[in-house]
Amino acid sequence: MPNLSNSAVDVMKAALRGQLYLPGDPGYDAARSIWNAMIDRRPAAIVRCAGVADVRYAVNFARDNGLPLAMRGGGHNIAGSALCDDGLVIDLSAMKSARIDPVARRAYVEPGCTLHDLDHEAQAFGLAVPLGINSTTGVAGLTLGGGFGWLSRRYGMSVDNLLSADVVTADGELVHCSADSHPDLFWAIRGGGGNFGVVTLFEFRLHPVGPEVYGGLVVLPLDQARAALAKYREAVPSMPDELTVWSVLRLAPPLPFLPAD
């Protein structure tokens, strides 16, 4: 593990509005826990950012000290990309603002928001962004990976509805990118993953959805799969865009309404 001098740590603590976690600190192990519990990595430091100033400082600190860098939004990525060994983790989970403009149908979302956080605010106005399927997923990681979910058949992927983003680049500068400003960067972040900078704000287009929607689950035994999939294939061409039906072949989880077999 790299040796961070006491003076460097003291300077960093004084410069941050958020929290700094070092190995051995109370809260360090909780801060390095992510959704996939099989991932067990030990960063040299975790900066839980309170705002853009903290993000800029952390990027500059990692670069100036030669530390590997990882960004954590919701921490839901199964590969564990939110953590790194012996490096610096920029933890964005405390930046959870989701502001809705119901007249312009715009959502301004910080990178610590989960799908639940954004849906909660948008559904107060009967609006939604096409997101994923699990409420605990982070908006940031989902969007930077493309973002496909229940509403995508009607309204496209999450990145199709991303209008602009504020990004801290590797040199610690904050840029606003859109189709008209830094268009190459805007093109890259829409599905290209999280290595082009640290997004500190997403601007999404909102669509009228809900607040009441209809959904359900049809569970069939495996020996009926062939017939069910054939009927599914026949039905898809005539389905309206508002209807999303997924077919999933998997071991059934233990649920009270499913027989054990």
C-alpha cells in the first residue's frame, strides 16, 4: 500500500468538505463495501465527496501522488469497478440531489443518486427518465454504461435522454458538455463507461409516465419454455411501444407464490 505522509493526509483533510477514510479508520470497511460482496479491495484512501470542489481536489491529489483512481456512484457494478486496491476512491454516494423542473421536463441529478432517488422525485410530478430495473442501482454507472430498462422500448436508453453533463476531467477542470459544448466528450460518456472523467451532474429529459403503472410476472415451468417463447416471438411485432415484456430463463428465487419445484 502506498505510504501517504501524515502531512499529505492532514492537508487533504483540511481541504475537503466531505469525509476522508483511511485504513483503520472507523467507517473505512463500511465505505469500501459495495453491492457485490465478493469484491474485497483495500483502497489507500476513500474520499466521500460533498461537492464538486471535493471531486476536483481528489482527482488532482490522485494524479499528483501517482495513485490509481476509482469512482463510486451507487457501487452496483458487479465487476467491482467502484473500488481499487492501493489507490484513491472518489465516493460520490453523498451527492444525492435530484432536482425536477416539471415545466421544462428536465431532471438535474447528482452522481450519488440511485434509481429510487430519481424516481421518487420525478414521480411526484408523474414524470420519469428511462432507467434500469433495480431501485438500488446508481444513476451514474447505469447512464455511463448506456442504461436499458422498463421504459426503453418507448423512450430509448438512458443516454438517449441525457441532454448534458458536468464533468471533472483528468486535469481537475470542470467542463459542461452537451451536443453544442465539448461534443466529443459528450459523445464518449454516453455509453462509453466511466473513464472519461467524473460526472458531477446529469441533465435528463423527462417523460410523462405514471404515477400509476401496470406490471406483473408470469412464471412457467421449464418444460413449457419452448411453447411460451414461440408465442412470445409471435406476439412481439404487434406489441405497442408502451408495453415492455421480457423473457427470462433462470432458476426461480424462493418466493411465497412459487411452488418449491
